[in-house]
Amino acid sequence: MIIAAAQFTPVPRDIDANAARMAALVTEAAGRGAGPVVFAELALSRYDVAAIAADPQEMAVTPEDARLAPRVRSTPCTDRRSSVRRGLTGLTVAGK
């Protein structure tokens, strides 16, 4: 199994843009032979703790979040929870 690790610069307070970037990177990783793809736990919110505290409803993301639906469908993974956790940029594919 090939595992890819990801790091990218998220857009502040823009979960939609960050999810779209992650979906594109998951697709790229899959094209390079990766199975699981991992990235930082707060990549969707850009580690903006102040924004999360100020508006937790808007900045919270769950696997069922409608903002993720178009992005999840575009990824090669069928498990939404896994897709939410996938992404890339400085694409590092182990074994490649």
C-alpha cells in the first residue's frame, strides 16, 4: 500500500476552497498510485482558532457537511469520512 502525506496553505475561513483543493490533491495522489492520503487535522479551517471560537457553527465540519459533498464526489474514495481526511500539495508518495 502506498500512503501519501500532504501539506498545503489553506485559505483563511474558506472551507469550500480548502475542500476543493484537497479533493484535487487526492485525485492527483490517486493518479500517482497512492491509497490513503493524510494531511493536517485543521487544514479545512486553516488553524484559525479565533475564527473557530468566534463562529463555531460555520467553522465546524462533519462528514455530512454539505460544503464537502461536491468535493467528496470528485474524489476516488467512496467513504465520505475518509475523503474528508484526504488531501495533498507538497505531494509525498511513500514508495515512489
